[in-house]
Amino acid sequence: MRTTKHSVLFIACTHGNETIGVDGMRVITSTGQDRVDWIIGNELAYKAGTRSTDGRTGGDLNRSAPGRLGSLRYEERRAAEILLLARQYKYVVDLHGCPGQCGVFIIISKITRATLQLASLFPITRIVLWPQAKGAHAGATTAFVDCGISVECGDEREDATLRELTQALDGFLHQLHKSKNVLPQALQGREIYQVVGVIPSKESQQYPNLTEFGVVNVDGVEQRSLFVDLYPLTHAILLRPVTADEALALLRKGGRP
Ligand SMILES: [Zn+2]
């Protein structure tokens, strides 16, 4: 693990059991890639092999930024430590994994021209715009730095997914200092989605056989489903496909539906 200063900081294991990010960074750095700084986000949870630290002093690191250095809760302290470091970088890329069959895609929680531009440097087709809920006082590290995005990888248990991730990271690092693409052209060929709601678990019988990024008809509107039955109380996250121009138009509203 190196923490000399380059333009991008990668964070692996913000969720301690999502080790695909660590594996991906190890593959990338083993090839002599010298522009990579990376850290393990939730170090205690990573060592324990759990998503977060448990109990009274625990919490979800992905919901703990900006955090507080003097906090008694580990994740709040760690979020503050990470932000101090992350703010020294131009870009922050947070790597996640999940058991869903969703492939590798980008999640943007702070929707700006800069984050869309950063996303466009990755050879990753799908981009999900998922702004933090209005009024939320704590959230993902990427929402509290100038320019950060998350990369979600599923199914994280499959070798093919790790290959997909390392190819995406490799492609990004090659584009990083030479791409002159401008928006919205830089997003050409991408599939961009906006999170517009959820289907709660109690309605799961009305919506059988949902798939990752598959079409689902909700009240006569064709949408897409994501993270099917991955979260408690949530049958699926609902997505609306948007064009690159629509994504840019959303900037004014912070990407909220
Ligand atoms: Zn995660």
C-alpha cells in the first residue's frame, strides 16, 4: 500500500468484506503501475472479514462521512481520517463489491460535470446517478470530496468480475492524463441511469423475476431494477434511463428526481 501523492486515490474495502477492491488494486500494482495510491477503507472490518465493525461503536463507513476525528464510533473516526487524506487528491475512486449479477458499473453520488467527466475516463458502460438523500448529514466519502465516484462490482465472488474490474482500472489509468474528451460527447455509448425510487420488500410478489438492470414496469412506466433483494426491506432499487444531455441537465438539481 502506498500513499505518496498522485492525482487519484483508490479506496478498497469501505465495506470490509468486499475484498474484490483489494484484489483489483493488488493486480494493478503488481504490473508495475506507478501512478496508484490506495488504502483500505474500513481496516478493522477488513481484518474481521465483516462489512462493518459491529455493535455500539460500529457503523457503515459508506454512511459515515464527513465523520469526526474524536468520535467514539470507529467508522465516524475513520471517515474523518480518510477525508483528510482524500481531499489531498484530485480524484477519489471507491471500490465496492456485491453478490448481485450486475457486472461492473459506476455510481455517482455527487453529480457534477467533474464527476461525470471522471466517470467517462473509465471503460465502463453503465453509470448510475445516485445522489445522497436531501438533508442527509452523513454519507459516502465520495459525496464529500471535490471529485469522487464509486465502482460497484458484482458478482464479486466470480473471477470474471475481478478481470472486468482490473481491465476497467487499467483502461482508466491509461486515459487519466491524456483524455481530452468533453461532455456530453465523452459519455457517448454509455448507459446512464438515475435512481428514482425503490420497490419495498413487501411488494416483492407483485414484481417477480427481477434482474439486475432488467426492465420492470411500474405503474405503466418502464424502469430498470438494481440490487434485487440485496438490502433489507428493499426488493429493488428503481432506475430511469437518461441520456447524457439529460444527465447534464440534472446537474442543476443535484441529480434528484
Ligand atoms: Zn460496498
